[in-house]
Amino acid sequence: MESPELITQAIASNVRAQRAHRGLTLDALAARSGVSRGMLVQVEQGRTNPSVSTLTRIASALGVTVARLVEVSDVPTVRVVGASDVVTFQQGDVEAKLLIGADMPMILELWDWRLAPGEHHDGDAHPPGTREMLTVLDGELTLTVYGKSHVVGKDAAVMFTADRPHRYANGGKEELRFVMVVAEPREAHDQ
């Protein structure tokens, strides 16, 4: 597994490069992403380990995947990501592993999530047209979208429009584990 310092530096370099490629100022990226200019400066200087939500907002504003922002090296034609190279985000008893992602011809991300009993994660709204598909491997997921909750049991799957705030919650007594795919259309001006 890559060291946290190496990943932080990769994020810094990749955010700077993606922002420069699009000709965006820090202020413009802040306005697009909803992430403060000060936080963007810290991210681009490698002085902070941004949360999944912060990275998601930055990636969406840049029209790339979170995977593109955490890549330590260039992406070959065929990319195999070994278990030791998976990027893990940990916040308390919530763990999200970004297994792999791509940004051409559309943005795709494959995630492995684990939530301890009683834990939840609030997902920000993705750009219009974004869909999430997931299947529960262990436990029971309570997915809330637009204030309406849906219970998804083990071995069941769900797909939803993710261009609105949503919540993944574990209201059960055992660990919740689910695998999720995020599919986001690319904006024409970023092609």
C-alpha cells in the first residue's frame, strides 16, 4: 500500500495539474467545487489529507474521478490495482476503499465501503446525470435519498440518481459492507 504521505503528494500534484489543464484559478475552482480557496491551497501544497467528500467535490468540479486525483503514477492501457495499492479513506468507524476508477469516456469509480453499526456517511450531490449502483455484501444498508429511506439487505442491489444529497447508514447490529459503482457523465467542454 502506498504511504499516506505519497498519496497526499500525488493528490497535490494531480489537483494542480488538472486545474492548470483547465485554465482555472484557485478562486474559480473554489466556486465550482464549493471547497474553500484556503482548503484548495492546503490540498495543492500537500499540507492536508482531504476527506472523501472534499475530494469528490474537487473531482466533480474538474470533471475527473477521485481515482484520477489519488493516482500515484500514470495510467497504462491495462491497469491492475493490487490490494496493496488500493486507496483507503478512514473516518472513525467508516471505511471507504477506492478500488479503481476511470475518467474516459465517462467517469467511473468502484468503491468498497464498510460502516460499523450505528455509523453513516452523507454523500454530496454529484453532477446531473450521475448514477450509483451498489450491492450489499454483509449487513443491511439504509439508503436515504431526498428524505426517503430504502432498506437494502444482504445480496440485494440498488441503483439511484446521485445528483442529490444522499446518506448511507448502518442501523443494524453487524458491520455493513457494500460495493458501489459511481457512473458520472462527462461534460462536453472537458473532452
